[in-house]
Amino acid sequence: MYEDGARVLVHRGGRIAVGRIVVLERPAPGVTWPLPSVDRAASSRAVAARQWIIKRVAAVPGDPAPLDRVPGLDRTEGSVVPPGRLVLLGDNPTNSYDSRQAGYFPVERVLSTVVGR
């Protein structure tokens, strides 16, 4: 589990897969992002200007949607994770803003994958 302010070693461009931990831009209330996504090749200044969260990947596009763990997911796409979307869960479910509250997250908001603390 990661605490607020934890430092992590990341790989921009790392493979997003189930079980991996990713760093993604924190959405504004209502699960919106007022600015375009930050490119994985962006400068450190551009990255520092945004707020980031760390979550574990529970499902990727095309995977069965984990409706048993995240019952509030949008079912309009059927029972699979839609293209360009991810199911993300925090390791502390009682204190985590993740797919249980926000539904699917856009893949383009992922900056990197975590490779170590």
C-alpha cells in the first residue's frame, strides 16, 4: 500500500496489465479532466503541474468487467471493459477513490507504470 506523498520509481511507457500499479492523473470532481492528457514524453515541469494518483489495474480493455468487485460499472458495453478504458482499484478500499466510485478510467490518463518504491 502506498501513502500520500510516497515516492515511486516509474516507467513511462510501461505495459499496462492486470495487477500492475499505474500512476494516472487525478480527475476533477465528476470524473472529468479540464486539460488534455499529459503525453508520456512530457517534461518534468508539465508532469509536476498536475495531480497524480496511484492505483492497481483490475481489468484492461476486452477483459471481463469485474462486476462482482465493482458492481457500479456501466453495463452499456456489455460485460467487458470497453476500448480505451481501465478498471482501477486502490489497495485500501475503505479510503480509495477508484472505479468503485468513478467507473471506468481512460487509458490516456495513465502516465506510467510503477516499477518500485
